[in-house]
Amino acid sequence: MTTEPTPTPTPMGMGQDRPSRPDPKRRGHIGWIVAGSLASGLVAALLLVAAPFTSAEESEVTGAVLCGFALGWAMLAVLSVRFTDQPQRWAAAPALVLGLGGLLLVVFGSTVRGALGWVWPPALLALVVWMILQMRRHLRSRGARWLLYPVFAIMALAAIGGGYESVSAGLDEDLAMPGRLIDVGGHSLHLRCSGSGSPTVILEPGAGLMSSVSGWIAPAVARETRVCVYDRAGHGWSEPADSPQDGAQTATDLHTLLERASVPGPYVLAGHSFGGLYVQTFAAQYPDDVAGLVLVDTTGRKSQATPAGSPDEKDSYNIKGRFSALLSSTAELGVARLLSRGSYDSLPPQSAQEAEATGSTVANMRSTIEEYLQANNAAGQAAALDDVGDKPVVVLTAGIGSDAAKIAAHGALAAALSTNSVHRVVDGGTHESLILDEHDSAATTQAILDVVSSVRSHESLVR
């Protein structure tokens, strides 16, 4: 008789399929993920701007910033899915859009920037609205939401500002450039001359200003003699220059411009603010080309200038250039246009429109920033002018906003520069109104005409 083996009891459940138990949900703090991702994006943007492989060009710097922000949004999408129970997959969309836009700017530069000008503002605004809806649907943390709302507000303002700038710039294109562009070696400068007679007067605007701000002065002077106004590199209608534009380079460019435009000297040079430094440097470098000077509330000189940057500085690591490019790129968001809005309303309508339009460009904003970065050089280079002998010199000081020290310094400057000099304090005039205001600019016009008359008659100036 065969005995069947007794089955060996097995522990309960062994060899049988167990019902699967759900993994516990990941409950990482979404607020820290949001904060860390946003901070990482900002840090990445700054590091990419400072990276040696990023050039100091506006388009490439802007592209680097966008790529850095894209990294931050990508981190939010990935980390929220991996470590929290509130996945924010929608964050992949801004990462993709910003990253693609940044790469296009880095690779293609300014050629694609103009084409994107009409596309990105409405696209970004639509993206922001969509992101807010997605956040409200998927993000339950109130603290994390309040971290994102300011970011959305900044993005929306950027979109609105970019649209405003694109529309305004499109309207500006209807403005015809007065005068002509002349190549001075690597870039062209804008020059406009009117009137007849000699000596020719050359007007040098202040820092950040362009030729159109002479809307009151140039026509008045043109009734008595020939007058020329021009835009420094990057300002107004002039093209940007590759080399650093300190006082010495500005004077060299002006001298080349006048030579190639066949404008004979010697000239009466009239410079306002920073322009006063530039005309003094011109007089130091080209004394035989100067018949007289008018310094309109000029910036003060310094005893020494630091060595100017080399022509190859644009090819080396230039942190100032990156800073300048980063700030000037905000002109694409309408910042420069908003800052200049109403600044030129006291000029004749045509001049005001030209000044506002040309003063709102990326090139003008960058050249203005770089002009201030070169301020110490320009102030030191102007000090190279010891005196101009008995050539007529008038120094004007604004009555409003000038303390006793400044008034005394201008008086001493006039006495040091020429034995035929006059220092005048314009009562009621401000630094800006001596150029922009119809009434106060008459004092500047009169000073220029007094110097012209002294050159012609060889008589001393009348105080």
C-alpha cells in the first residue's frame, strides 16, 4: 500500500501573489523646490553672462540670461515630479520656450533679434497667462504660489514693455535721418551741417545725448555762420564702435569725421557737460584746428587719466562690457523709452521726436553706459589742455544747481585756458536747460556767437 506524502505546510502567503501595496507618496516641501529652482535659474543666468565663452554682445548676453532662466524652470519641473506629491510638469513649457529663444539669440545674434521683436511679446504674455492657470490647478501650496506670482508679474511686464518698444520703434522708422553718415574707420558717424560762413562751429552734446538736442541752438547759430552737429559712436544715428570710446578716441573720431566730410577748420568748438571734456581733449590733440572754445556747464577735469583700453579689449574678458550689454538690453523692454519720455518736450517738435526715438535704442543706451564707465579717462585726458593762448574762450555755469565750489572752478578754468576768456553764470539756468530750453539756450547761443565774433574781429571778448 502506497502512502502518499503528506504535504508540507508552508508559511501563509508563501508561493502566492500578494496584493500590491501602494508606495507612500513623496511629500517633499514644494515651497523649497520652487524657491531653489528660481534661485538656481537666477544664479545660472549670472554665471552664463560672466562665462568666458559668452561674448559681451547684447544678443548673446540676453540669450545667456534666457538660457539660465530656462534651467531654473526645468529644475522646477523635474524636482517637483521626483520629490514631491505636487508635480509641476507645466514648468517644462517656459523652460522650452526660454531655452529655445536663448539659443537662437546666442547662435544667430542680432539677425534674429529683430525678427523676434514682433513675436516674443504676445507669445510671452500668452505663456504667462497659461502658466498662472496651470499653477493654480497643480500647486496647492499658498507660500509657493506667492513665490511665483512676482516672477509672473515681471514676465508680464517684460512682455508688455517689449510690445510697447516694438510698436514705438516701428513708428520711429518713419523718421528720416537728417544729414549723412561718414565712415571714420570701422564705423560711420552721423553729421549734419547748416548755414554758411567761417569759422565753422562744431556742437558737442553731453553724455548720452545726440545731435537733435541742439534743436534751438544750431538753427540760431546757422543764421550767422556755418554750424555742424554730429553724433558720437553709438549715439543717435551713428554706428557703434568696436574700440573703447574715451575722450581721446572721441576727439580722433571727430577729427577724422571733419576731414572726410571736407569741413575746413579752424573750428569753434562748443561742448556741453561731458562734451566740454571732449572739446578740450580735441583742442589738446589738434591745437591748430581750434579757433575758440565754449564750455557749457562742463564736467570737471581731473589731473590724470588711467590708461585707455587696447583696441583688442573687445576680444578679451571684459566684465564692464558684459555689465553694459546686460543693462542696455533692457532697452528692448521699453525701459530707455520710458526714461526719456518727456525729457525733450522743451525742444522744437521735430527735434524732440528725433531725440526721443534715437535715444531709446539699445546702441544708444549701451554707448551712454560705456561713456560713464570711461568718465575718469575722459576727465583726465581733458586736463592735457594747458591753454589755448589768446584764443577766445567762454565758460558758462548754470545758476541753478551749481555750488560755490563749482562756480569757482569754472572761473579758474576760464582764466587758465586763455588770456581772452570770459566766465558767465546764467541766472535761472539749469544744467539741462542751457541746451534744451528755448529761453536759457539763448545764453549758450550768444556765447557761441560772441566767440565767433571775436575770432573774426581779433578783438577781446566782452564780459
